[in-house]
Amino acid sequence: MDKRHSWPLVFIIAVVASLVVGCSGGTDSPTPDDTSYTTYLYMTDTYSGKVYTYDPATHLSPTTSIAATGQNATGEIAFYEGIGYACVGSGTNEGVYRFDPSDTNPSFSKIGDAIAAQYISFPSSSKGYVSTYGGGLYSFAPSSSSPSYSSISGTSGMTLQEVIVGSDGMVYIADNGNGAVLRIDPSDDSVEAISTSAGGTTGLVAGTFNGSSGVFVANTGGYDPDTWAALPGSIDFIPSGSTSATTVASALSGGGSIYPARLVQLSDGSLIATGYSHTYRVALSGATATVSELTASGASFGSMDIALKDGLVYVPVSVTSDYISYSNYLYVLGEDGDQESYSPVSVMGSSESISNIAFYEG
């Protein structure tokens, strides 16, 4: 097993150097009413499972959460057909929770049995997939009020991370423990494994590279099993239908290792990737990728999640020196990698730690 992820991701908190903070979130941000909730970015606190909103139009985040799983180890948040889903990665009440943000007072309800849920995706209204920490991949029926999980053959015992649906309709899963990507055909749940160029395979995003559609892969690199030294990471690309991955980037252009965990593709084809206190911009316009690290006031920043909407990139960062008190920031970047004037925005409270983020999807 790749020891870089020997614990669920929701417990790994990026600790970074002290950073200059811009505009802070206010207390007068509107709560969801009418259709305003459809424009918000939603953020989870890993310790209590509280969900907060951020309004991109006002750059404000309320100090009061709109709902909570009430569970430690809350991480991934995702939306499908207007319903929000949150994954709880450990504990007696681990599993998948859902809520309706259109409700006047949204509340979470747990669905299915207890599983160490990590990431979730939906190829159709009749089928969803959820990855687990050490339990493999499961499918379920999102339309059911009380769905049961079905284990996907060939994945039992695997430590899996992000799950996405590719443009080819296939489901892709980051096989963190084996340094690979699983490609699942949702019509019959057949599994195909594709090796990656580095360990710690964590993040995925559908995109295009050199004229081909496919999936980009973020590999953190993992740890040396003997010394626990961090190993170099990489970014790969798997063309649709291919059985092999092409390495897109494996180091900074000026020298130095990269450790990407999550990534998005920008309108010009470039990538922004983040992970473990570092964030990178990867320009893909030339024959060789140009990889540069993005900083804030000269300091590195990064996390285990990222979101993209309307030409802006969002990176959540939790800063702590004692794992008791936290400062939580939402970094907002333009596609050129530069921070917006109001970034970073302060979010959540000092007893909370921002984990994952997602925009509403109807």
C-alpha cells in the first residue's frame, strides 16, 4: 500500500506557512432562498460535517452552516440532480449522507449501510458509485430512498480515491493503493486497471490533450516505504479507450518535484493542480509542459481539493500549528493563476477545518 495515504484523506490537513489574508467573509451573506442556493459553492468541515456556503457574487460566506452530517471524517461533497451528497470516511456512522439545498432548513440523512466512503460519482440516475478506504468500490441506486450497496467485483480491499465519469461514459477511479486508475464500464461493472507513472494516485478530471479526449490523473508520489521520505509525483493523461497512461508533467520546469492531488483543466487547455501545501499551473500549449508553482505573498499554499467555475479556480486551505485551532481560507484564482483581489476569503470558524468543496449542480 502507498503509505502516503495510510489514513483517509479527510484527516490529512494541509499545514502551510502564515499567509496574508485578504477580504474576510461576512455575517450578512444571504442564506439559501428562492434559487440563490444554485449559485453557491458548498464547503465541508471535516470534524463536524457542517456545510457552509460561499457566494461568488458577493465574495461572502455566512458564519452559520446550513446543514451538518454531525460526523467526524466528513470530506467529499458532490451534487447530482439537485441533491447534495457528503462522504464520511470513518467511524461508527461512516457512509454516504444526502441533503436537499432547496429546503428551507436543509438536513442530512444517511443512506445505505456503513461504508468508509471517500468519493462519489453518478453515471446515471439509476446508478452511482462510491469509493472507500480499504473496502473497494460500491454501486447503488441514487433514486432509492434506502439504497443498498453492491460491491464491485475485483475491487475488494482496495484503497480508492476520486471517482469521475469520463466523456466516454466510462467511470474512472483513482486506485491510490496500487498506483493505478480503474476504468469501469457501468453497463456491466467490468474493471480494467491502467498503471500510472507515480504512486499516490488521487485525483482525476476529464479533459483533452493533444487533440484527444480522456482523463488527467494526479499522482501525489507517495512515500518511500523504508524512509517515509516523500516521493516525486506526476500528472498523467489516459486517452479514451487507451490501456496506458502518458506522463504529462513530472517536475517543475525550473527543477524540483511536484506533488499534485487534485486538478482542473482551464479553457485554454492548461491545468491547475493542488495538493499538500502546493499549487501548480501546468501550461500545455507547447511540445513540453511548463510547470510553475503558484504562491500567495511568496508563500506556498495548497490542499486536497479544487473547484472550477466561470473561469475562476477555488482552492480551500486549512492552516493550523496545533491541530486545535484553525484558520480556514478559500483561495480564488484566475485562469492565469493570479489571485483575485479579494482572495483569500476567510471561511468557517476556528474549531473547524475546511475539507472539500463543490458547486451546486442541478
